[in-house]
Amino acid sequence: MTTVARLAGTFAVLAVALAGCATDNSTTVPPPTTDQATETARVLAAATAVQGMCYGWDLRADSSSDGAPVSRGSSLGAQVPVDSDPTRCAEYIEVVARVTYTSASSEAEDSATMTVETNSPRVTGADLAARLRTMGFTTSAFIDDPGFMVMHAALSLPLVTAEAGAATPVPATGSSAASDASLAALPPAGNDFLRDRWGFLVFAGAFVLAGLGAIGLGLWQRGRVKEPKAWSTPKPGATPKPGPAKS
């Protein structure tokens, strides 16, 4: 039983060590992929051709107003700011997300902000930002997956702009799955600790289950061992009981 206990203790230590190794000290805000940015810019350009309003996104690493740029694009291109060409984009709307990741050793928590900026006199950024939040673009969602969220928020701009009465609705074409991306159900925001750690946690969980199994096996084997019979020693002066007669 001592060996089983030591084995279980070893499994527990390994599980805790793996969980500790899973701690992510990275503070880098991941950008959307190149394909995501390219397709988002293409769909926004199609919306601009219908509505006459330019759309864009701006993802920054730092919740302050001067955070480091991570990804910025628009109807003009995957890497072209929406306010870079006043001739082609006299009116524009841009979703701005600022995300700050803190290291695991820091007492501060991850944070994010999402705002909408526009130069259009037909709509306000605050109204559009509120509409986006009701669709699921919350602070926790941007913390969980900023690149994914800023793309979907940008794709939702033509929809919320039309809902606000500032542009005509974009007709559904069905030619591209990305054109319907803004209407797809958003995934729930996950726990910050689980981000990029699920593999380690599954591995650690396997160790814990193996340790519990070893303990159960040891208890089962111990229950099968028969206890030796106790032999009593005759008291001094006592007459031993006669045994069975021999034939």
C-alpha cells in the first residue's frame, strides 16, 4: 500500500507541475490571419459599393488611446486604413478594439475596450457600438479572441449601420460564406486561463485519473489478501483440549 501511495503522490505532483507549466506569460495580442483580413476587406468593399459608406477595423495592443497597432484594414484593403483616402471614402465607420494582456505573475487582469469611430453625420459611433454589444461583441469576447472578434465586428458594421437608418441594407448574395459571417452565432467567451492551455490540462487530468486508478487497484488487491489466523497461547496450568482420536 505504501508503494501505491507513493505512486499516487508522484502523479499528483506531476499534475500540479504540468498545470504550472501551462501558465502563459505571453502578453502578445494575436492578430487575425492574413486570409481572414483579406476576405473581410473584400466583403466590406462589396458593402461599400452598395451603401456608399466605407468600413474598417483597428486592433491595438494596449487599452490606452495610443496602443501599438496589431491589425488595421478596411474596404480599401486588408492593410489600408479606412481614413487614408478621403476621395474614395468620404464617409467611413471603423470599429476600434484595444486589448491588454497581462502576465500570469501580474495581479492585474486582462482588459479590452471596443468603440466605433465615424465621420458620418448620419450616425454616431456610440449608437453603433451599443448595437454591436447587443450582438455579443463584449469586453470578455474581445479578450478571449481579439483577432476573430474584430473581424466579425467589422463585418457587422454594414448591418448595424442599416439598422440605424444611416445606410440601405446590403442584399444577401449567398456567394460567399464570409459574407454571412456577421450573422453567424458568436462562440461564447472562454475562460482566460484556458486560453492555449487545454492540451496541458488534458494531459494533467490523465495523470490524475491514472493516480486514482492506481489507488483503487491497490485497495482492491489489499481486500483480497486473507488475514492470518491468530493462535492463542495456553495459559499456565491449563489443560490442553484433547484433539481428535487417531484411528
